[in-house]
Amino acid sequence: MEYIYFEGKLVPENEAKISIKTNSFHYGTAVFEGIRAYYDHEKDKMYGLFFKEHYQRLFQNMKVLNMKIDESIDQLVDITKELIRKNNIKNDIYIRPIVYFCDLKISPKLIGYNAKIAIYTYPLGDYIDINQGVKAVVSSWKRLNDNMIPPRLKVAGAYVNSAFSKTEAILAGADEAIVLNEKGFVSEGSAENIFIVRNEKLITPPVSDDILEGITRWAVIQIAKDLGYKVEERHIARTELYVADEVFFCGTGAQVSPVVEIDHRSVGDGKPGKITKEIQNVYFKAVKGKIEKYKNWIIEI
């Protein structure tokens, strides 16, 4: 039996139900997080990655949508650990906390409603190919901007934009999309941050270019700097994708995923790049507690 944290208590999955009349279901006003926990078979231990940081970002998102819940950040960290133990999980998982207006009322507004949180887990290996590399296309769909639906928020309704671009990419024979912002600069993937490598320097769009302020993005920057690479946050023009030595996506789901083709043009030699693999290697050791420097990123469950 699987347990879910639902509106204040751990309950069996079949009891974690919302009404068809739930307000956020109609207007996409839920905010959510994607969190990972990794299982180390050798040590028989689960490690939660950036639990507190993800809940801190969730609370920032809630603030923008005028949401308040009963639980604190520290309580949610403890609840998530308890949920994993209760379900006796011993594999890599994805954790989805979601905050929504639970009122059974019709009206698209962000005041006068009550917010609740649910948290559930499911097994998740690689969201996209982290070894052979992915093929991407630049989408015809532009990224939403901060004065529409802020991309820095993980708000449910905004992911229609991601669904359009991802679906377009799949129908074009690719694995993933790269989206541009309204000014024509590279923003991110459909649901991942992006880095390019030129002359052994990592370049990634700034937070002002309508991207999610990614926690994995931050971690990659730290790893790259610790490895001695320079990292620059600046606008990236579309054609820079074509002349980059390496390109990779990163995110909680994507982890560190090399891109080997963009718009039917090979990235570098068409294989995962040296720097990408180096960062990937450090990242996967770090998330399982194997690098002392990064042990503050994880919690043992």
C-alpha cells in the first residue's frame, strides 16, 4: 500500500482525492516542486537531495500566488522523510509536493481561498537520456515572460507552454525542445535549464531571461567552478547553439543530460562532451554522499 501526505496527514493513496470542483484544478493555480531522493545499494541508504532548498523555493512561489499553508519548511522536510520511510522505498524516486487552492468555488483569483499541500512519490530513473545524449530542436513556441506567467515559478498552468514545445519536438523526431524568450534569446528546455560550452567556458542564460531559477543549475555552477572552469551568465543567441563545443540540460528530472544534436546539426563531434561528462560524474557521486565537499546538499533518510 502506498501512502501520500494529503491535507495534513499520511493516508493511503486511494484516500488522497480532490473534488472535481477544486478551484486550482480549473485555473492552473497550483504550485509544485520536483525533488529527488537516491538509493545507494552498497550502503542500503536513501539520500534526499536539496530537500530544504526545494521547499524554500516552493514557499517563494506560494508567496507570489498569495498562498499560505499550515506546515513550515522544516516540517515539510521531516514529513517527506517520514513518507519515504513509511513507504519503505529503496530505489531512486521523484517527489512531488503540490500546493493548491482547495476551495470548491469558481473564480480565477488569488485571494479569499485556502491552500493545502499534498506530497507523493514515484520511481524515476532517467527523465531523458543522460548517457547517449539527446536530440533537440528550437521550438516555435516562445517562453512565457515574467509579466505573463513568471517562468521562475513552478506553477501548474505555465506548463501548457512546456507541453506545446515538448510535443512539437517529439513530433519533429527529436527528444527535447529548446525555447527562446520573447527577445529571441535562448531561455531553457521544455522543463530543464541549459548550458553551452565554448572554449572550455560554461555559459548559461541569466535568471532575467525567463528561466526557472534552477537548484540543479546552481549545483552545476558550483561543480564547474570547483573543477576550475569559468562560468558566465549572459544572453545566448540561437546560432551559438550550433557553434557550441558542448551543450547540456540540467534539472532535478533531467539531472545532467548531454545534447548531441540541435536542429539536425551535430553538437561538437555528436557525442557527449568531455566537460559535460566530467560534471555529470561529479554530480552523481555528490547526490549519493560520496563527495565530502557536497554532503551538505543531501540528507540521510
